[in-house]
Amino acid sequence: MFEILTDKFNNIFKKLRSKGKLSEAEIDAILKELRMVLLESDVHYRVVKDLTSRVRERAVGKEVMESVTPGEMVIKILWEEIRDILGGKTQELNLSGSFPALVMMVGLQGSGKTTTCGKLGVWLKGRGYLPLLISVDTRRPAAKEQLKILAQGANLEFFDDPQVSTPQEMVRKARNYAREKSLDVILVDTAGRLHVEEELLRELKELIEEEEFAERLLVLDATTGQEAVKVAQSFENWVHPTGLVLTKVDTDARGGAVLSIVAQTGWPVKLVGVGEKLHQIEAFHPDRMASRIMGLGDALTFIEKIDRAIDEEEREKLIKKKVEKKELDFNDFLEELERVKNMGSFQEIMDMFPGQVRGMVSQVDGEKNLKKVEAIINSMTPEERENPYLINASRKRRIARGSGTTVQEVNRLLKQFEDFRKLWKQMEKGRPLPFSKGRGFFGLGR
């Protein structure tokens, strides 16, 4: 996610951190480079102009000029400004009001609207809600069938009545069904088109006028960039969206579209799709997204993924098992690699770490190399896993033979593990990070 943008940000940050002091001319040069990076990353020129103007105004002020670390201060200012463009504060889904709560999904065909409906059902179910999925697309039977298949695959409730001819009637019948079954949220997948049509918008408006929706979520494809902004503006007067859901954020390598969409619509982003699987949807946190765009990591989202990957009973066992442990070992590493597999791709997880950590583990990135790492650790004796310092030259040769790898690959893993362990100690001695207390390697109990 955001690979090109974060790489360019990192190059700018290296220059900033190398400066003991920053003159106005140096700040202007950095901002010129930043301006080009953002424009190349599909950020609208007005958004770029406003952002760099605000950063400059603060960067040439007393706050930066008198700072001991002016480079870090400019990075902090940039992060704050990007966070504010993205909305500043997290906007939770509004599920209050009538029972069951009605949540409408609107958007063009192909934006990921129906899949998002299924994803949101899984997301809500994981937070204790009992969702019901329905489709009010009375023209396309395939749309209902797709949603039904998604619901069945995720063990979610789905409702349909083939005799119903209007969206309003479908919602009324679904509400009665939900009340009978004690389901508290109805996710309404609406009709979509390949392009904006007045007929579609009028149909949505009539449904909104008759029913009280807790949320009217506009689903936009983040990879379409400026086109997504035009789509949003078309829906504005007819639907009055209460928030956005951005899909395919994981494939938006340039990353700037997210900034443009949020800045130009002014609507809060409630959720983002970060993969094709039904569990790959996240609440949108402007501060965390700003960190990820800038390549500064996103530890909090990572922790939440871990918390969802293990149940309470397993969590208690982990804490009890590791409470007396004073140092990370390869047993911890192997356990966490197993959990990483259940949380998404290794690259997806690594994207949540700062650039420094990603650099350390780049050699174990990817499914093929993960298997090598597991093979190497599994070829170690229990004593070697607990105390890697025991692994001398002869042991390395034995481990390499047993894992089908080379001594060089064993050495590389040992070096990376030691680097990570040192970094972890530094983080625990410094400012308290959310994942550094009672959690251990890759965020779990130590």
C-alpha cells in the first residue's frame, strides 16, 4: 500500500533528518520536492497547494527554527497536516436510532459495493452485532445472487423475497424479518450502474425519503483517483452521503487518491477495504492512515489485527506462558509467524511497521521466504530456539542441511532476528508504545 509515495517520503525524511538546522531556503527546497511527490501520486493540485502552504507557514516559524531537531519537527508538522486533511478524528459508524439500524450502500457498479456489504457484515459481526444483508436491486438477479453467496460464505443472515417489486417494499419486509430474528443492523445493497444515471439517483432518493437510514455510505474505488471525486459530487445532491467507504486502497500504490478524495468531498471516511478477502476491511483512522502514507508505521491497527486473530482463552494462555520471559526467542518468532498467516499477507502486516523495521525483515518477505524461515527455525533444537547464542558454525551447517537452505540464509535470519531484538529493547526503553507492554514479539504477550 502506498509504496511509491512512502518511498519518496522516506527520501525526503532522510534529507530532513540529516540537517542540524534548517534555513528558509532549505525548507522551500524540501517543500518543492514534496509538492512534486504529491502531484505525481495523484493528489489534486489544489490539495497540494493548500497542504504545502500550511506546512511552510508552520515550518518557518519559531517552533521549527528554535527546535533541537528541526527535521523531525517538520516531519511532525507534515503528519499533522495530512491527518487533518484526512478528517482529523475517527468517525465511527452511526448505528443509533430505529431498530434495526438501516445502513445503505450506494455507488457505481464495479466500485466494490456488494463485496463491501459482505465485508461490513463480517466486520459488524466481529464486534457483537447481528447483521442482515439484503439487495434492493430489483433489475439484476445476479446482484442478489452475488450478495447471497457472500452472506452464505461468511455465515451471515440474508433476506430476499422474489415477489417484491420495489426497493421500499423489500426494506419493509426485511425490517419485519430482522425484528422476528432479533437482528440489529440491516445492510442494504442498492442498484449500481456503470456510470451515473439520473434514473438510478432518483430511485435512491425515493428510498431515502421513505426510510430512515442511520448511514448512507458512498462506496468509491480509490484507484480511480480524480474520477472518484466526480462520482462523489454526482451523488451529493441526490443521496447526501453520511460517509465514504474507500475500496482497493491496498492496490493504490501511488496513494495520493485517498488524500484527494477526502480533501475534495469533505465527507468522513468510515471504512477502507484493504484486500479481497471478507475480513480485509478496517475502520478509517486519519492519524493511522497519515502514518501509513508517510511510511511511519501503524502499530495500533497491527495490534487490533492480532487481537482479532486470537480468542480470549488463547490470549490468557500466551500472557501466562510469557509473563516471566525476559527476552524474545525464536519460539516467539515462530508462533507469531503462524498468526501472521491468519491476518493477511506478510507484506500487508509489514506495511504497518516503520520503514526501519521493514528494512530489517525485507529478506523474509513473501510466502516463499516465510516457508524458508519456518524451515530454518524448525531445524533448530529447543535449546537453540530459546538461546540463539548457542548456534555456532557446526550448528549452522546442521540447521542449513535440515532446512534445505544455505548457511548464508541461516546467518541472515540470525542477524535480522538480533537486529529486531535490539530495536525492540530500544523501543521499550524509550517512549511507551502500545505494543511494548505485555505483548512481546510482533505484539503478543511477553
